[in-house]
Amino acid sequence: MSLLIRKYKSVAGMMQEERIDDPDRIDRYMRIFDKDDIKKLETGVKVFIEKDEWQLLP
């Protein structure tokens, strides 16, 4: 089962981490990435979109 990790800064300025393990939610989030980012995520590399950090773990 894959795990998608999202690190972001909340409105209050604190760093938050969201761990997504639901396959349906992971599929929905993967639609926001372009092909190059998806290839990076599949190899475990961290991807940054605006201020959010994303990482996919197998």
C-alpha cells in the first residue's frame, strides 16, 4: 500500500503533515501533478507545488 505525504504550512504558520493512505484519495491527488512530477514521485523524490511538499512512499 502506498502512502502519500503532504507537508504544508497552516494559516497559523505552523508546519503540518498529512499522511494519505486511501488509494482513492491518492489517485485524486495524483491528477494535480504533471507527468514529470509523477515520475519523480514514483521514485520517492520529493516534489514541491507552490509551498507544499509532496512525497510518495511505496
